[in-house]
Amino acid sequence: MYAIVSIAGQQFKVAKDQQLFVHRLQGDEGASIEFDNVLLAENEGKFKLGSDLKSAKVSAKIVSHLKGDKVIIFKKKRRKGYKKKNGHRQQFTKIEITGITL
């Protein structure tokens, strides 16, 4: 059984006991959260979508908050002496899917 769910503006294919990284979510480590924006669900070869999923929920547990790898942004214009270096680290939340209810 798996489901496609929208979490923080992105769509993820999730299954029970799966761990994934999503954009930073509100909540403490160890807290449980539910996502009710389920777009598609598959159970034993049968697909459900649209109005069949009004009461569907995906429950998850926040494992940890962390930062991603550093991305370096370097801008340069040749022969002008213009150089600018900047960096960024995206903040993520690691979650574990605890259950899918249809």
C-alpha cells in the first residue's frame, strides 16, 4: 500500500515505515503530524483518487530537524572586477511515515 501526498507544496510517494526529507515543518522532534492532502492511494492493486479520498490521512512522526548540504552561489563578470560569493543551506525535516488510513 502506498499513497501520493502533498507535503509543504511538494508531492511525495510514501509507504508505511518509510523515512524521507521534506522542507522544514513546524513541530518538535518526536511529535506526530497528519497530512490530509492525499492525492492518490493504492491498496492491493486498486487505486483511489479524487472524492474517494476525502477522509484519507497519512500520519507521520518527526524524527529530526537538520540542514542540507551547502550550495555555493558565485557570480562573476569578466574584465569588470566584479565577483560575489554567497552560500545557502536549506533546512529540512526528517519524517517517518507511521500509517496510511483510507
